[in-house]
Amino acid sequence: MSAKKKIGPLDIYALLPKTNCGKCEPGVCMAFAARLAEHTISLEECPPLWEKGQEANLKKLQEMLKPPVKEVKIGEVKVGGQLVVRRHEYRYFNPVPLAVTLDDTLPEVDLLKRIKKVEEYGYSYIGKTLKLDMLAPRYVSGDPSKFEATVKKASLSKLPLVLWCTDPGVMEKAVALVKERRPLLYAATRENWKEMAELALKYGCPLALYSPHDLKGLKSLAKTMLAYGVQDLLLDPGVGFGEELRETINCFTVLRNTAIRGGDEEVGFPLVASTARVWEDGGRKPEELAWEETALATLLMVRYADLIILRSEEVWSWLPLIILRENIYTDPRKPVSVEAGMRAIGQVNENSPVMVTSNFALTYFTVASDIENSKVPSYLIVVDTGGLSVESSIAGRKMTAQTIADAIKASGVKDKVKHRKVILPGMAARYKGELEELLGFEWEVLVGPRDSSGIPKFLADHWK
Ligand code: SF4
């Protein structure tokens, strides 16, 4: 089967009211169509489209814009909604939420500590704080009251919930406690599918289907659920490390390709990777299992998990995942940039150094952090390079002697410092002479290190 045809703004525009009424944020229909094609606005934001007489067009638009991998809400978090198999074909939507299990065998004090640790975990990266997303109470004790107690404790947190339990009777009591939070019911299997489907319908919750390394069985389960009326599904094809790794990756890849390239709606649902299952391979050291789980989760984040359920509570095992996620889920068509202009880093004064960098976010935050490490408060002139790094922007003529001179003049730094020295990134050394000329020979241009990690040493040697 062929891939779904890419929808362009003109296809969409033809079905909009075309009145340019100004009731949406872009204000005109063509711009709204362009935003819809980019998936940066939703049909709900065009009120006239929902009025009487527009039903047929609305239906066509809904069908046209429907992603081949359905977007499903767990609490307030959206998962799935993917349009392409490979990120560079367009972009990925809805960064993979990371859920952490809460076994109902944990003593209360450990349970509360674990919840707190997940809630409070955060890592600063390129100006953002990266965090974990969900809690997954897990029924392992065999005692329904313990599971209920664990769910109650988890529900004190605002994080969305995944209820991990395959016993429908136990699940019902737990879901009744938190139904308004729209938790994910994890999971329906070949054995319990009917009761789980009824719970999903009764409480209006999304439902995960679990059929390990059995794609036919998983698809058949999904087909049955759809026929039963359960529409918000997630699919878990099972995980395994070691000898099962190839099969694991294969299952995820086949499901995603079949949904997007094959257009098979019965598997067009977000994929769950319960890497916590790695820990079921007992008798091994916890560090080994945590390592295996992290390695598997990283692989599956790339191929093509939409939700990952983790067991490890080691910070070192979470870190690669949140950073990888941040890198995969940015829009590859748009460099990540910061606003151009002047920044004061630290308690600057009239003797503080003046440095120059690009507005590529990664470059900016790295340079800013290296300046902080130098303990020399400094002014940093951020040149608008269209979000390109220093090296790329020089090659692409986005950073030139002229753009640097313009940025220095526009910054007003001249009134902030009494010296007249500016430090260029080492890679921009070629601009030294031209920049001095453009600045009327009022400023001495120093050439800084090629790598910003050399800033502390450079300042120690050259800024007395
Ligand atoms: S609200 Fe709808 S009809 Fe009005 S301008 Fe926007 S897209 Fe056009």
C-alpha cells in the first residue's frame, strides 16, 4: 500500500469557509490553512467551520488531517499523533512521556519517596527544565487493597497515571478512584480483553493492548476492541533484551511502518514500551538491569515508542532518555534559537569583558555556562544567525563582520563598559581586521578560544 498523500494548504483552504472573518488567530483563511498543514493549529480554532451547513467540509477536513498514528490523551498528556516514520521526513509530535512504576509491594515510606523523586526530578538543558511525566502504580502484590492504596497515594501527585494491572476486578476498584484523571488502563490481553474493554468504555479511559512479540494477535485484539467501541487504544508489542532485542525492535518498526506507510488503521495507535519488564529477568544485579533498561528505552525511543514505562529510579538512567527525547522531538526544520541581543552574565560592571556568540540555543547556553564557570561576569552579544552555530553561520554568511558590528552597535554595550575591547569566538578570527574597521577603530578585537570551554582560561590569561 502506498503512503498517505501529503496534504498541502490549498487542499485545506478549499474546504474552509473562506470568509477571512478574523475569528482565528492568523485572521485569514489561507494562513489558517497553512498552519493546519503544519499541524500548529487545530480545526476547533475556526468557529465558523463548526456552524450549521459546514458539516460535510468539517468531516472531510477531520479525515484529511487525521494522523495515521492516532493522538490519544492520558490525563492532560497527549501521546502519538505521528505523521511520519522518520523524523527528517517532517517532524515528530508529542514527546514520549516517561512513566515510572510504583510497585504496590513498596513500603509506604519508600513509595512516597519514589513519587517525590519522580515529581521533583529536573535537568536544565538548553534553557529548559527536562522532567519525567507520569506515575505507573503496578499490581504485583496479589492483594487488591495494596494496589488501591498505591493508586490513592499516586493520585496525590498531579502527574498523569498509568494503572498497570491485568485483573479487571482489581482494576475496576482502582480506576473508580481516579477516573476523572483519565488514566491509561494497562493492559488488555487475549485473556481479559472483554472485561477491560468494558472498563475502558464505562470510565472513558484509554486502553493499552498487550500481546508480546505477536503482531497478528495484537492487531486482532485492536480490531476486536474497535468493533467493541473502544477507540482510544495504545499497543504494546512487548520488549526483551539480549536475544529478544532484534524481535523487539522489529515489532515496533513493523507496527509503525504498517500504520504510516501501509495506512493500516487497525495498528494506527501509539506504541507503549514497558521497559520495566526487563526487571522481570531476576537474579541479576540492579545496576545491570537499570543499564539494560536504559539501553532498551533509548533504542525504542528512536524506534518508535510513544510512551515508555520505566522501573529504574537511578538518575543516571533517566538522564540519557530525557536528553535524547529533547533532541528527537525538536522540529528538524527549525534550528533551536534564542533571542538575539545583549545579555549580562553575572554581576557585570564597567570593566566586564564583552564577548560575541551566535543565537543557536545550544551554542548560547554552552557559552553562557562557560562564562559562568570562569567566574568573570561578562556581557555577551548574541548575534542573530538564524539559529545557526558559529561555524555554520560563518560558512553560510549569517555571521559576518557586518552583522557582528551591527549587533555590537545595537546592543548599547558602549555605554555599559569603559574599555573598548570585544572578544570574538575563535572560529570568527578572520573578521578581526574588518570588524575593527567597521567599528571605526574604536574597539580592539581580541580572538577568543575556538571552543567555549577555553573561555575560563582565556579570561584568566587575557583579562586582568
Ligand atoms: S476563523 Fe475560519 S473562516 Fe474565519 S478567517 Fe479563520 S479560517 Fe477563515
